[in-house]
Amino acid sequence: MSDTPRIILHNSDTAPLAESLCAAFPKADYRECNSYEGLPTLVDSYKPEVVYSVRFAGTPGYPRDALFGPQGPSWIANGGAGTDHYGKWDPQRTIVTNAAGVAAGMMAEYILGGFLHFTLDVPGLQKDKAARVWNARTVRPLAGKTLLIIGLGHTGQAVAARAKAFGMKVLGTRARPRPMKNVDEVYAADELHDLLPFADFIAVSTPLIPATRGLIGAREIAAMKQGVILADVSRGGVVDQAALHVALSAGHVAAVVLDVFETEPLPETSPLWALENVVISPHCSSVYAEWEQASFDLFIQNLDRWIRGERLVNIVNPVRGY
């Protein structure tokens, strides 16, 4: 007899997940699926109560309709933080949880590393090294500079903690402002435009929801301080990258660190590839060796709560998107 509900493990490599599930629940009733194409058929035949799913091959083709269809589960445990690929759902019929916070520290390190990449002029140092040239140089400190964090969720708070260690002044926005540790001043999301001129550095870590789509457009970029450095680990669509390209080319924005894009993979024809003041990474700021296990560990803890009839952690509000 099973001691768990019917579970589907959906990821590109489900073997480690199955091993962890069986270690925690030796009599687990589960099936594995390692493709987008195979999930609808499995959902229809197995009728899972719970699905743990990772968006491992991007958004196009993701089997969203199968998960929210008539045979879909009561609980979808999203293996990542973002849930924009689910669209809207009825929370009375389907509970969706996410893994927000699992990669917050790593994403914060990525952001601060990106800032240091440019303040220490790593590109210039690499060029000098390649040319075997010993050039006198100066570097710029982060201490005393102002950082604006757009979105003070798990990642934003982790960024704030690390920024404070560097001696930065930290401003931040959130939907419901309240005093927060490591943040000097917290503002409402609709006050963003007034804050942009004061920031030497900007970290974008807000989820992609209707209210944040196009949040950083040409008007907002024009309001930024001359020479600002921006890092974006949110979702493609929050920042208008065409407007950003114009500002980078003109020198208004000094540099950007981009881990998310409106189209992924970023097309070879994108003009962003050609700019030296841009760091481009393949949506990997949250991908570290232990992240999948950490995400699944959170699922295991939540599964225990589900079996006990307790409230799950990280339940996503479909209206807010987080």
C-alpha cells in the first residue's frame, strides 16, 4: 500500500529525484517523465494527484494544458521560482507551489559578481593580459554607492545582505512596503520611477506578472543616473532590451549583466552580443550544482505536509504571480 498520493516526477533527469523520493517515502506511488511530449499522455492515464515539474526545455512547448486539464493534479510543485509559464489558474482547483529562495544566495552572488566585473574593469584587465601589457589602472569601490533593488523577495533580500557587506546604501521596492533587514529604505512598487535617478547600481529581481511586464522601458531607462550599472535576473519581458541597447550604445547606461531575455536562447542576430559593456549568460544565475536537490528537498518537506494535511509552504498566488 502506498504512503503517498500518486506523483509524477517531471524533469530531464528524474532518476536522482526518484531515488530521493523513495528514500523519504519507500512505498511511494510515482511515475517518471523526462519530456514535454510525454507528459500529457501520462497525466491522462495515471491521473496524478501531485506533479513535481521543472521547466527544463524553456517555455515553448511546455505542457501547461495537461497539468491544468481535467486529469491534472491537485498540487503542482514547480521546481523553479518563476511560474509565468503556467499563465493563470484556478487556485480553488489547483495549488501551485514554487522553489523560491532555493537559489536566492547564488543569484545574489551572480549580481554582485556582475557589478564587480565592471567596477574592477575585468574586461580591460583581460585585454591587457592578452596583449602582455602592464597598464597602470584604478578600480572603483562599491562602498558608499547606492543600490536599488527592484523586487525584495528572496533574491532581493539576499542581494541586500551582500550589498551591505560591501558598504552600499540599499533602496528597494516591493508591492507591500515594510521595513526590511539590510534595506535602508523600502518603497512601494509604484514609486520606482522616482528612485531611478539616485541609483548607481540596479538589481532587477521581480517576477514576471502583468504589472511588471515592460516595467523597465525607455522612460525608466532615461530616468536612470548617467553611468548606472544594471543586473537583471528576473524574467525576459520585465526590461525592454531594445531600449536598453540604445542606452548602452549611447553611454547613458554604463554596463549591464543579463541572465534573462525576451527570447531564449538569445538569437544570434541580437545586437546585444556585439556590445563589450554587456555580460550575457544563458539563464543560469540560479543553476548551481546543488540547486535541483535543494529544490526537491523542499518538495519532499512539502509532500510530508501534504500527507499530514498541513498547509504547504511557497504557495503561489496566481493573481500576484508569486
